[in-house]
Amino acid sequence: MNHCNVKVLRFRSQVSILVLGSILLSFGSLALLGAYSQDRPPTIESLGWLAGCWEGTYANGRTVSEQWMKPLGGVMMGMSRTVRDGKTIAFENVRLEQSETGLIHYVANPSGQKEATFALVKLEGTKAIFENPAHDYPQRIIYHLLSPDSLVARIEGTANGKERGSDFPYRRVRCE
């Protein structure tokens, strides 16, 4: 083998090592990022997009208003009121709270019912899913921010042996 061929082989080997090293470093970085995002539980601040005042008017003459305080101290406080024909027919106080273990719970106190707790099981950007399989109905509560001024709340689960679900589209309103 002549001197030029040896130089070409060394150069190719060095390039190959650099390329392989870059690829491994990239995969290692991606793995670290993936592990970090999967292993790190969401914080209550991750749900800050829910803060504000929301209102929905429905065909049956009901107006539902929800108001959420911003996250502070590991808790978001929320409340809702349902009005029909000028009278409040239902209300609810809600807490989104983060435990010392990092888990987030949706704790609902609806009018005329016992308190119920739902665990955050999935948070994808501005979509949060809370579940309590042992609850009568609903077993799932979902909030999805579609745009800065559009939110859909959904309840779903099984009632009397049948799958049910209800959507509550809201628009952002001025808090008064």
C-alpha cells in the first residue's frame, strides 16, 4: 500500500469515527431528553392554561360559568355555576392540588353530592385527563384548551351499564 492510500484510509476512519460519535451523542441526548420529560411528573403550573373565566350557553337554556385561579402554593382553585331561567340550579367548588409525592388531583365538591377525587392520568400540552374508575359517573373529566379563547370540558364514563359522555364548550370571558 502506498503512502497516499494510507492517508486516505486514515482520513476515512477519522471521518467515520466523527460521524459515528455524532450519531451516538445525538441519540444519547435524545434519550436523556425523553427520560427527563417522561420521568419528571407535571407540576400544577403545567395546568396554568386553565386559569381565567369561561362561559358556555347551551340549547336547553343553561348558562355554565367556570372560574379558575392561577396556580399558587401547589393548588388551583376553581368554581362553577349553572343558571337556567335566572336561577342557580347547580354549583361546584374544585381544587386541583399537587401532593407531596407530585401527583395532581382534581377534587370536586358538586352541589348536593359527596366530594370526589380524580387523579391526573395524562397531560399532553393543553389537554388534561383526570380519572376515578370507582366513581359512579363520571369516571373521567377532561379539559382541553383548543385556543387561547376556546376550552372544552368533557365528562365521560359508564352509567347504568352504558357509555356516556357530555361536552361543555366554553369561551373565555372577562372575569367580573
